[in-house]
Amino acid sequence: MSSLVIVGAQWGDEGKGKITDYLAEKANVVVRYQGGNNAGHTVEVDNEIYKLQLIPSGILYPDKQCIIGNGVVLDPKSFLEEVKALEERGIKTANLRVSDRAHVVFPYHKKIDELSEIRRGSSNLGTTKMGTGSCYADKTERIGIRVCDLLRKDVLAKKLKANLVSKNLYLKNTYDFEGYSYDEMLAEYLNYAEQLKPFVRDTSVLIYNAIKANKKVLFEGAQGTLLDLDFGTYPYVTSSHPTAGGVCIGAGVGPALIGKVVGVAKAYTTMLGKGPFPTELLDETGEYIRTAGKEFGTVTGRPRRCGWFDAVIVKYAVRISGMTGIAVTKLDTLSNIPSIKMCVGYKLGNNIIKNFPASLEDLGECEPIYEEFEGWGDISEIKEYNKLPINLLRYLERIEEICGTSLSIISVGPKRNQTIMIDKF
Ligand code: GDP
Ligand code: IMO
Ligand code: MG
């Protein structure tokens, strides 16, 4: 089996971009299957830093086919800007393909996302305001406009007219927002359609043919398990399925064609949005990790909430996505901390909780049960697993033991050559 899925095992920003770029060297095809430009995947190569939102993290290799699958919501303006910015830096995008079934983000999606967050006040969800959730809402309401619709002027004109009537009415009545001009938006999106056209394909055919031809296909998840619409900390989640099951629907691939699933987990835990976070550190250690790990949102610049590694969460992620291995990133960020804690279970009242709870009220009352580990010092130049300090090996072995899976990759810095490969791809 030659396909591999990369899934975030926590609340997103685990380093999926770095791991995807690293593994992409041996892949033929790299596919994004959900999310939109709410994602921010950072790839560092030599002294260059690339921040990708919609485009798969395989794009830095000129010979890889990169695919934006049907499960992604595509903001064409953002997509075309990303393409242009890459081309200006000498990165070729000729091998990039976009699904004709992907749903399209319109300005009213972004506006509704923004205004509904303001209206919720202190009960807001903390979204990235990219219109991702509103676009998925239209998809399930069956009024969405897809990439294939954009390419047919008559279809776009008809669907956009119907949508704008109801969206403008809703925006006026609910938020006293004047709304959008149909003629201007139609002209703007017809212009995007022209520029998008060369990228558009039935991408599920491309992926199927690649798998059948024994080519290596990498599926790059955005967000993370605890942001999954079903399995995350609902309602503080995104509106798609970042878990491995999302690949089948978001790329049009049957489950029997999926080989390995690698979860990416940071050596500690971060969260960008709202909701209970059992191991959160609201003290100077949390502040230290945020500074040392540069924990600020790639898309919004917001400071990420930081806490100790939570093995209850990663064990849950391993189960939900059937992870065959995990990649642990940012171990170097903890290098200078003398004593490191890992949460190995929760106490809820008089009970020990081993499985991640559904109720946010329960989660909010969970007290982490910690084990302590001695620090491991500088590891950023180490290239082999066996050369890692014994204290770090103890930490990693405990992660494997509790989470019930083996280590596939260790990351000791943001660059490609700061990666230790344990498993084969
Ligand atoms: P993603 O959304 O999962 O792709 O993660 P982000 O790119 O949002 O955030 C991860 C950040 O950590 C990026 O700035 C990466 O360059 C960086 N990073 C990834 N792996 C490592 C690592 O092992 N060590 C350090 N210090 N930084 C890393
Ligand atoms: P990557 O792929 C971290 C969070 C937002 C918010 C919630 C809902 O870089 O890991 P949305 O805009 O999706 O409706 O926001 O999800 N969120 C992320 N957090 N990393 C991401 O992506 C995220 N994408 C969305 O902060 O809490
Ligand atoms: Mg990110």
C-alpha cells in the first residue's frame, strides 16, 4: 500500500506542514482533503520560510503533483494570491490541481463568519474568520457553489443570484449590513474562474489512478483531531473532518486504498481557540514555551495557549484515526526546561478517566494526572534516534506506551535536516 495520511493529533499547528514537506520528497502526489485557508502550514527550507494555507506542502518540489481535493473549501482570491506569491519566489505551480467538486468561499461567507463572531460576544468560537464554517454550512444546506459551477457562467449567474438575495436579506435583517452587489460579485468571480480554469480537474480520478499505478500518495490533513466536527471539543471545532476518515470523503478515496496513518503531535500541547484545556499552563512555564516555540497563529497571529503534553488526547487521536504511528515535533522547544510533565490520565471527581470525554463540562472539571521527566538539554543537531539523550528516550517511550502506537518520526527543529525518521514510507 503506497498511501499515507498525515493527521494532526491535537488542536492543530502540530507541524503537519513540516512533516508533509519532509515526507513529500519520497511521494508522487500530495493531497489536501479538508479545511480551507483557515489552515496555516509552515515549511522551512534552508533560510526560506513558506506559509501555506490552501496549497499542499509538497509544492516546494517541482516534480510532485499537488491536489486540492473536493473536501476543501476554496477561497479563489486567497488561492490565486498564494499561487502568485509562490511563483514570485520561483516555486512552480504547474503541477497543482483543484477539484471541480470543491466548494467556493464567497465574501458573504467571510462576512457572516466575522459578524456572527462579534454578535456572540464573550461566547464566540474564536474562528479564524476566513468564512470556512459558513461555506461548509452552505454545502450541507445544499446551496453551495462549487468550482465546476464557477466554470459555467450561466450556472454561476443563476446560483449566485439566488444566494445573494437570501444572504443580503439575512445580513441586513440580522446585522444591519448593507450587503453585496450582484453584478460586481459576478464579475469578480468570473474573473477568478478564468484564472482557476487551468488548475481544475476531477481530482478523485487523478488520485485513484496514482494509487492504482503504485505511486506514493500523501494526504495532508489540516487542523487536528480535537478540531474535528464530530470528535473535537464541540462547539470549539472547525466545520470539517481533519481525522483520517475525512480522507475518504474529502479526496474521494475508498478506505481500503489507504495504507498508513501518521499522527503529528507536538511534544507539548497548544490551542488557538476557546474551550477547556486540561494541561494549560497559565504561568511562566507556559509563557516560556510560547516564546521558545514561537507559538503565535500562522494565519491570525494570535498567541497560542500552551500546556504540557496530554497523552489522553493523543491516545484518543490514535484510536479515532487508526494511527499506525506518530511524529513528535518540537522536542527542542522543551530543551531548556529542567523538569517536564506529561498528563497520563484525568481525575474527574473520584473517578479516573482514561478515554477523552464528550462533554465539555466534564472536560472542564478534569484534573490532569502527571508524571514528571527530567529535561534533556540541546538536541537540535542530533541526527539519529539512538543518540538522543536517555531522558528524552524515556519520555518518548512513555508516549508510545500510553498512546498505544509507535514513533514514526522525531522532529528536533523546523528544518528538513532536523528530522529523525524511524519508520519507512
Ligand atoms: P501545522 O499547521 O501543523 O503545519 O503547524 P504550523 O506551521 O502552524 O506550526 C508549527 C510551527 O512549528 C511552524 O512554525 C514550524 O516551522 C515549526 N516547527 C515544526 N517542527 C518543529 C520542530 O521540531 N522544532 C521547532 N522548533 N519548530 C518546529
Ligand atoms: P492548521 O491546519 C489551529 C481553530 C480556530 C478556532 C476553530 C474554528 O494550521 O493546524 P474556523 O476558522 O476553522 O471556523 O475556526 O478552529 N483552527 C485552527 N487552530 N490550527 C489550524 O489549522 C486551525 N484552523 C482552525 O482557531 O478555534
Ligand atoms: Mg498551522
